[in-house]
Amino acid sequence: MLKIDNLSYSFPEKDLYTNISFTLEYGQHCAFIGTNGSGKSTLIDIIMDPEKYMFDGTLEMYPNCRIGHVSQFSQLDKTKEITVFEYIGEDFIKLQNEITSICTEMETSSDIDTLLEKYQQTLDAFNAINGDDFENIIDKNLNLANLINYKDLMISELSGGEFKLIQIIKAMLNSPDLIIMDEPDVFLDFENLNSLKNLINSHKGTMLIITHNRYLLNHCFNKILHLENMELQEFDGSYIDYNFSLLQTKIELQELAAADNAELERNEILINKLRVIATENAESFRGKTLNARVKIQERLEKRRIKAPFVDIKEPNISLVTDNEPEEAIALKVNNYSVAFDDVLLENVNFEIKSNDKVAIIGSNGTGKTTLLQEIFENNHDSIEINEHIEVAYLSQLQGKTLNDSNTILEEFFDAGFKTCQEIKSYISNYGFEEEIINQKIGDLSGGEKNMLQLAKLSSSKANMLLLDEPTSHLDTYSQVALEKAIKNYKGSILMISHDFYSIVNCMDFVLIIEDKTIRKMSMRKFVKMIYANHFDKDYLEIEQNKKLVETKIELALKDNDFTLAKALSEELEALIKLLQI
């Protein structure tokens, strides 16, 4: 279907790929992963329009390959007066109307042969996309996405998440040879995410999907492409198996690296002794012995095991506050209501203590972001913030907190940093190399922009954080780093999220929006609800045990205890098999 061989490509400010190669076969569902800013979206752009880019290497596509594409930032057209059915079936309806028009024209035309040829071409195109059965196919996919009741709804009435699913259904129904999607999961609520999983798994054709969503990664893919450090790793199998393979490779390489280091240290000690002897006694054989040892050391350095590809840098996200408040009520919301065309929230009441970490959850379009913005603005009669609380805000609309026309350097000067060196040192913890410090923020990836938001947020040293979808666009390593930072943060957090991994790993309790109001839910009940809807009965327990064993392996590797790490990896493999039953 698709073959890329020794492809290299660079931007003016950095190299992206060096001689990367991979193939995509018919029917493969491939997850495309890698750290933020590694060039995943750019590679998709190259595949979509190779003539536009000057790259080295070759890109071969199946002849006449038709590509369906769902972009990362697709916008809902609120002015388009068209139903969901008409939007999805646009190509079918167009061909159907053409066939009807040709038949009508044939009744009065004398040029029957030309019309017959045109009729046959249109009919072939109609049959190629299963035109006779297109309404049943649309219904089947709307059912899979739990959107069958939206069939006759106007497109303009959909939420952003619902529209994303409709776009995906449309892309699938046109029967492309290859479907490419760039982070289709971003901002989807729990139900819509499950619908996306069902749509992906129902599709029989080839798919290439950029995603960092751990739920989709664990349940949808049979091939992994991992782009990292300008190199690409190709793996045929599930994401869980791929991660286990990476861990085994890491153990092996780290053991070899430890042995190499030990040999280098022993040889260095011997060289130093020989240098002392050669200085005191200039016999030629001692000089030859020293030279021989130095050459051995040089050979050892050359063959030394380098940091493995699997040793990916996890950013050092640090959420800090200079003003850690005493335990008290940080935020109180009394009889809060909000409405636009319809009432979204009505008579909402809740409070958050100064060290609470709380998630707000609910379907797309239920008023979560509006509530968070009004808390940040703090000019609503129903919202009361403790006078000792300083609030900082991360927006899912990154342009609200970042200036796209600024360079990274300018953005942090605006945030109060005094010197260029101070900025370089600070943002290096968040994965930003020195050479891109003068890059425009508008040219960064979505994940890089979210990392910049987190860096600015932390530099404010506020003691209450309002986070609106903070894990969106972040790669899985950054998501884990953010979870660690949230756990270590000493202030309070109110976080909108559809990432139930982050909620389960970090939050104290949940505020759930249902029937236009908010009720408090314990983490135990939340976990039970999520796993009842999305997982088998024992999945949570097995996954928690898996995470515990992975932590033990990580500690064993830090101590260079490779015997223990190998024994634990066998235990981990047994747990992984249980997850795949």
C-alpha cells in the first residue's frame, strides 16, 4: 500500500528524519507515535502531497491509491445548512443525482452513445463505493458511533467531538485505500472516544493514525511506527507488546552498557598506573604497553553501547508554588448557572480545598470550559475565590495563553524572565532545545504548545491551577511526566479532562456534569463507572499490577540489578497475556 525508503527531511532550524524506512500493508491499522515536535504531522503532509516537499529518499504508493484524510484541526462550519446524513452521503448523493440527470437527458437526446458512456462511468463510480447500499452503511456506522439519532440533525448543531466522529464516518464510507488521521481523539469525551475505538476496529482497510491516547493505543492497532531522535522504529504487533519489547531491549542494552562502563573504568585505572610508571621509568617496553592500552581504550570507546533508542527523554515538568496555603476553602461555587441558546448548567454548587486535586468530567458541550474560564476571570457573583489564592490557567484554546506571533524567547521575556540564558535553562526541562528558542510559537506542534503553556503556568508559581484538557496533544511520555508533576504539586487543581488514565492516576475526586448540574463522585465510584463501561471485570486490577511491576523494573534498572529486572519482566509478560485474553 505504502513504502518509504531512506527518507530524510529537514526544516531550516532542525533536522526531522534521517534515512527512515517503513511499509504499510493492506488491512494494517498502524499507530504513529513519538515525542511532541518529532515530525509526525509533517511526515503525513509529505505522504499526502509529496510533490510539495524536497526530501531525500523514495516514497512509493499503491497505483491510484485513494487517501481519506481527517486533519488534526478540522473546524465545524456552523453556517452550513445540511443534515448529518447529507454531509456523510455527499458523494453518494452527488453520483445518484448525476445518474438521475443522465437518465432524464437520455429521454430527449439524440446523442445516446455519449450519454451511455457517461452513464456507465458514473454507475461504475457509484458501485465502487457500494452506492446501492449506502444508506444502510451510513446507518450501521452511525450506530457504531452511537449517533444514529443525529442522522437528521443539522451539522451546525453538533458539538466539536460529534462532528469529528461524523468526519471519520464520512472518510470511511468513501472506501479509500488508505485512511490517515492526525490525533482524531483530541477533546473527545468518554463516550465519543469509545465510539472512535469501535469505528477504527470495524474498518477493514488500511489506517495510519497519529495518536497519544493510551486507551486507543491499547485497543485498536496491530502495527506501531515510533518516530524518535530522527529515527523510526517499525513494529508489527500491538502497542502493549511493543512497549514490552522496548523494555526487554532496554534491559539488555543497559546491561551491556554497564559491562562496557566497568571495562572502561578498569582500563582507565590501568592506563593511569602505566603513565606513572612510564614517567618514573622511561623503558621503551613500558611506553609500548601504555600506547597499547590507550589504543584498547579508544576501541572500547568506539564500540561502547550508546544510550538506546528506547531511552526516551521524559520532560521534567515541575508545578511549583511559592505560596503554599494553609488548608482552607480555596474555591466556592454557589448557585452557578450558565446558558447560551439553552441552559447548560443550573444552580451548581461545590467547593474545593486548598490542596484538593479535582477533575471535572462530562459530555462535550456541557459547559465545562465556560465554568473554568469564569472561575479564572473571577467576576461572577456565584464564584468566590479565597483571598490567599493565586490562580493560573491552561486553555485548550492555546491562543488564549500563548502569542503565536512571538518566538519562544519573546514569550518568556513577556512572562517576566530577565535573561536569555535563564529562559534557555528553564525551558530545556520541558524538552525545548536551544536551537529552536527563536522559533515562532505558531509554527510549533499542538503538543509543543501545550508544553509551553505548562512551562509558563509553573513559572507563575500560583497555588491554584485551572487545567483545561492539559494532556491533549501531549505524547505519552509527557503525559506521564505531567501526572508526576500534578501528584507532587502542593496547591489545588481543577482539571477538565477526558483522559481517564490521568484522572485515575492524579485526582482526589471527580465533579461529574449530569442533567445540567454537578455532583461530587468519589474516585472509587468513578473508576468503577469507567471500567464497567469500557473494560472487562478484571482489567483494572491486572493493569494496576502491571504498573506496579513496571515501577519495580524501573527501580531495578536504576540499581543495575539486571537479574531482578529480567525476573520481573517475566512476571510482566504473564500480566500482559492476561490483558490480551
